[in-house]
Amino acid sequence: MCGIVGYSGKGDAYLSVYKGLCRLEYRGYDSAGIAYPEKGDFVIIKDKGRVSSVLDRDFKCGSGTVIGHTRWATHGTPSAENAHPHRVGSVCIVHNGIIENYASLREMLTEKGYTFLSQTDTEVACALISMYYDLLHDPIKALAVAARLFTGSFALCIIFKEYPERIYALRKESPLLIVPSDGFTVICSDLTVPDFDFDSYYIPESGEIAVLDNGKTEFYDFSGKNIEKMAVSGSFKGDVHVSAGYGSYMEKEIYQQPQVLYKLFSESEEKYEKIKKLFYNVNAVHMIACGTAYHAALTASGFFERVSGIPAYCHLASEFRYGEFIPDDNGMNIVISQSGETADTIAAMRYLQKNGRKVIGVVNVPSSTVDREADLTLLTEAGPEFAVASTKAFTAQVALLMRVAFFISRDSKKPGQYLSTLVKTVKDAVFNALENSEYIYNVASVMSRNSDSFYIGRRTDYALACEGSLKLKEITYIHSEALAAGELKHGTLSLINDGTPVIAIITEETVKDKTASNLEEVMARGGEVFCIAREKDMPDCVKPGNRVILPDIPFPTTVFTASAVLQLIALKSAVLLGRDVDKPRNLAKSVTVE
Ligand code: M6R
């Protein structure tokens, strides 16, 4: 996590970095800071808090070289001391990632007389670079030696007092991109940062050093050898503004779903042609992801099996990578990630590839690490998602996995029947479900007045329950659990008290009676029962005011209407509680640490 940005060259470097940091805040927002060289020294402005509270947008710094940082704390609490940039001697740096061996490096440096003001691994990295710079008097040589001593993952931007017009950068695994323009260059964690048009950019690889100098960029490897590097073609075409009429990015992203889903279901099969060869003879599919992306796998997997005729298994990337399981040669592996930068998902992908297995990436952010490293990528094309709580990326992932199932189906009749309904219904159905605001508001107002909540469902609806529950706790801070409805009586029922809210989801007709019985059991213990279902699937026991009725469209369209409603319940509950919906406490959008 953390976002880094640097600007070198002509133009208003400070304002560009300020704006870039605002755009990167989704990566971490507990502290912010900038640094620039001035009169043979550094000026550093940093503190805990959001970019707009730490930095003044209208500040004029007069330097063409500025580096900036927005932080998600890993080592040390959010504080002015722990905020980046850090400086030691002639060196000042910002960092995204983790220097894993910082404790031993800190000990070694302390013995040599270095003292530290913060608890961060970054200040240790800065001290090590400074030590070698003092010894070698050459930034590239100092960086190359230090880089070889760091373990972990890192993207660093560095300025040296003696080279005020340059930004140096080091990368190992953590994302870093360099966008050249007319007379200046921007270096950043992702492509949302540049506020100018561009058609190409550089991707420093792991193990490379970059030097930005007045619009020119040079590259070196970690042995200090100069290397040639080609820019890749590409740009960023995304709307980074909260549109009028929406209270947050999350709200905007929820309402973008009808269009995103329609596009995914109505696009031609061309995009899927490339996976044909990979699925030849496949006897099992392994879906690997974290958080909401994992829930997308769970949500799609039952339907995937039913349509494709191939068993689908879901794995948490954070667990999978430490196991000893390697799917056999006839298994196909799919990693799913909105950002394409989630450390555990990347590690799982690399683990599989190292063991000779092919991996398909289902990714939203083009040019992200998963997109670049997967054997083949299918882009969800949901457009940039800025709210920390994932919404449209989730539904796009589910939809794309369904389309993969249609494409590889062993029963040629099934896909057509489902796909034509989805194309015809999904857009209006999701839109209409979101319009059901009176009942959604009712659920949200009860949720926001309780400190605990439960979500239940069976099969696909259990997966949706997991996602609905995660969404709620993520942005409201209300404790919530999701259960397979049949599991309640195996323990958790003991937590149901008078008025405890329990939300059931029913999108699959086949299990509606069973879930209805579970709701009766909750009511018998005093629980306040809500249900999200089509009218014909709605259990009689649910009070009229507690029913959120979905449009009368068949499964699997109901998966998308129900998930949109669940997202809106979480959003409205959070708004009622006055939470910062887009930037919930303790979290960040892109989880680039393990
Ligand atoms: O970028 P990814 O899809 O790999 O991210 C995975 C999770 O970190 C992410 O889905 C997280 O759970 C969301 N904030 C939930 O809304």
C-alpha cells in the first residue's frame, strides 16, 4: 500500500504532486508528505492526516523536483515522525512496500552511530543509502549496493542534496511507473496520477533503478549497469472525479454497475477466444483471490460448475501461497484481482508459475502486475474503482467468470439460454433493484443502530452473504458475520438476541424453503429478520417492511440485483453513521503487503 509520486522538470511540480497524492489517497490515507530540494538542503512537509489537511494546495515551492507520499502504516503508528518523506544526511526518500530485514539493518546502522527518529523501515532504508552515498559519492553506486541488501518489496523515490534536479527510483516488486511528457517526467504508483494526456510510459522492472532528470529518464540494473529500456504504449482513460449527484465514489461505482454488466454480457466472444487452447482437457478450475475478489470467485463458482461441467475450487490467495498444494497439469488456475497488485494474489500466481502451471488473470487495472505476469489476462473493464470498498469490480468479476463458463461449456445448449436472458435483463434489473430505496433505507437504519449483524444464505447466496457482510463491516465498522444458512444452528445461533438483525439472501429458488426455515429459527430467538429476494421467493415469516423485493427476473440475473442491494445497504448504513465511505479507517484500496 502507500502511494508515491515524484515530479522532475519544468512546470508546477508541487501542484502536480499534490494532485497526484489526492488521486493516490485510495492506497493509504493515514499520513501524507512532500519534500523538495532548496538551497543545498531539503524542505520536508509531512504529518498524520489526509493530503488536504497536511498540505496546502496553493503552496508555491519554486522547485522543479518534488517527491510525495500518502501512507498506510505498516511500521509504526500514523504520526508526523513516521510519515514520509524521511531524510538521513544528504538523502531523502519516500517508499511503498516493506523492507523485511529492516530490524537487522537498523541494528547494524545503530552500531555505526546512526540514530532514528521514527519506527519505520523506510528511515532505515534511507540511512543505508546515505551510508553508502557517503562512502561511494555516487548515487547510482550507493543505490545499487543498498538495493542488493534490502529484502522484501519496495518502490522508492529518492532525492540527493547534491543533485537537486534529479529523482532517483528503485523498484523490487512494488508498483512504479514513469510517465514522460514535454520537459518534465512524473513517477508514480499508478496511472491515475498524471493529469495530462500521454500515450506511452515506462515500467521499471523489479531490480531496476531509474533516474529522472529534466524530462529525460535513464535506467540501470542493481549492479549499477546502464540499460536500454523501451516505453510501452498506453494511456489512462478514466474519470477520476466524483460526479455531481453522487455523495461518494462508492455510490457512483454502485450505480455504474448496470452499464458495466451489460457491456460484459453483450460483448462478443472474441476476447474469450484466446483461452480456448488453455481449457483443452481441463478437469478442474482453481480460482484464487483475496477479499471481495475471493467472494466473486465463490459467487461464480457454483454457476461456473453447472454451466461448464468442470469442477471449480476457490482458494484464498493468502492461504494458498503457503500451502503445498499444486493443482495437477490438467487443472486451470485463475487469479482474480481488481487492482492486479495484491501481494498475496501475485505471490500465489508466481508460486503456480514457478511450478510450471499456467495462470489466467482476471484483472481490472490494465498494466498492473497480474496483467503483465499472468500467462493470459482477461480484463474486466469495469473502469477505475476508487472507493476502498469494491463494488462494480466485484460484479464485473462474477460476470466475467460466468462468461468464461459459457465459453468453455461442455453442454452447448446451456450458455445461450442464460446469456440471452442476462443480456436482455441485467441492465434494467440492477437499475430497478437500486431504485428500491425505501426498503433498503429501512434495513440500513436498523443495521446502523446495532453493533452486530448476520448475513445468511445457501450456495450462491452464502457467497453473496459473505460479500454483503464484508461490505457492511468494511465501511460501517459494525461487527458482522456471514454464514451458510444451515450452519447457524451449529453454534452461532447462540449470538441471536432480541432485535439482532439477520439478513437472508435468496436468489436461488431451489433453496428458498430451507433458508426460510432458518429465518423462522432466528425469529424464534427474537432476531429481527430481513430478506432480499424476489416476491415469489420471499418467506412468509418476513414482515412486509423488512422485505427487499428484487425484480422478477430469473437466476443468475438475481445474483447481480441482490449484490447491488447489499452494497447499497452497506453504503446507506455507513452514511447514516457519518462514516467516511470511500476511505474507511485502517484500510487501503490496494493491498501490496502480505
Ligand atoms: O485488488 P484486489 O481485487 O486483489 O483486492 C482484493 C481485496 O483486497 C479487496 O477486494 C478488498 O477486500 C476490498 N476492499 C473489499 O471491498
